[in-house]
Amino acid sequence: IKKDALSGLLWASQGITNRRGGFEFRAAPSAGALYPVETYCVIHNVEDISPGVFHYDVRSHHLEQLSEGNHRSKAARAALDQDIAYSCSVLFIWSAVFNRSKWKYKQRAFRYVYLDAGHIAGNLSLAAVALGLGSCQIAALYDEEANELLGIDGEGESVIYMTAVGYPRI
């Protein structure tokens, strides 16, 4: 896919849509505007971006490279050995920093975090269609492999959801 398409997908999923009164509002809603979900991308085939694992810095609308190289096999393994995570152009991976919501919502925070992730993935899916791309949401994953792929600990921050994006096969 093209780099500007990836930029649009990132913005549609978690991008800042408005800044007002010291607050930043994003494309997808979040319970209490606490934004506990982080966005990562495992890039396999995006024009002008070398393959690797990236974190999306929402405030600057910028990708931060975490590791270089071909991570197709690791991505597929983390996604419960699903080929779509290997063959897609980009695998979006969402993690949760649960404490961002738990301080306010206690046990109910877990419900809200997963709802937030669903809103984000829904926005991404709609944006993908608008760009002529396909997407497939992935909730079946190996926790340890997914967390390891991103270099997160699985406790303070843990992977909760994925979406594979690319050109649909016809």
C-alpha cells in the first residue's frame, strides 16, 4: 500500500481530530477520554517504508521504528498462526495500558478498554474500504508472542487486538 494510505488509516483509527481547552479529541471514542489503547504496526509492504515494527505516536502523527526487518513469521505466529498476518501489507496491533482506565473505572475498565479497541478497529476497517483496501480483525492471538513482537511486558501493557490490512484477493 502507499505511505499516504497508511497515514490515513492511522489517523482514522486514533488520530487527533480536535484540540480544545487543553484536551485532544481522537477519531475513535474512548471511555472518559482516557485513551488506554496504543497502536503498533508491523509493516511488511508499504511504499517508501522499510519493513519493521513501529509504534504510532498519536500526538505527532508519526511512526517510531522499534525494530527493522522482516517480521512476517513472527507476526503470523503471534496471530495464532494465521496466514493473513503473514501476507498482509500492514498488521495493526493494539495494546492496552490498563492502568490508564483502572484508576477511574476499577474492574469496569477492562470492559471499556475492549470497547475502545473495537471502536478503533471499526474506524480502521471503514477507512480501509474507503481506500480500496481490505481488512480482517484478529482477536485470536498468542499473548506472549504478540507482546514479545512489540517489546512490551504483557502486564503494564498487553496486546489485545489486531487487524491485517492489504489489497483484497479477488
